[in-house]
Amino acid sequence: MSNLYSERPITVRLPNGPEPTFTGRDARTLRLLLATGLKGFTAGEANPPGLAYRWPVSIQRLRRRGVPIETIREGKSRQGRYRLSGPVKVVKGGDDDA
């Protein structure tokens, strides 16, 4: 994605068929999940310098709307790594549409 931290709307197709549109921080979080693929991301990796986003809040909202996200616990602190656990296809709001 050209701008991982963009909050502009993004519409996706979820595994069970619906095509929800996400905006704001949820759109930003979804773009990051799509861009990082199987590697996923931790909150520490995802925060731009000088900013501290509350990623778990957006992750929970995305899950409630049907986005398949898994949390992998790693390290001594058991920090969460978030990644998509099912197919999510961008319908609108990706790089190709302005």
C-alpha cells in the first residue's frame, strides 16, 4: 500500500461474503494487516516514531465486523503479533483507485 497510515475509507470482501467499508483508525489498521501479510505486526513495529496508536482497540473492532485476525503471542512479554488468518480482498480504496 502506498500509504500504510492512511485513514481514508477501504472496502474489502471478507471470507463469508460481506463487503464492509472501514474508515479512520480501523482503515489504517486493516491496510497494515494487508501489507504485512503472513508476517503480521506488533504494536512496537507498527507505531511511527513519536506516535503511540492503540492497535488492539482497532483489532477488536475489525474482528467484531468479521475480519479474520489471529494473535500470536511471542517473547517473554508475550507481546501480540497480529495477522490476517483468512482471505481479505480489497474491493475499493486500494492503491489503484484514487
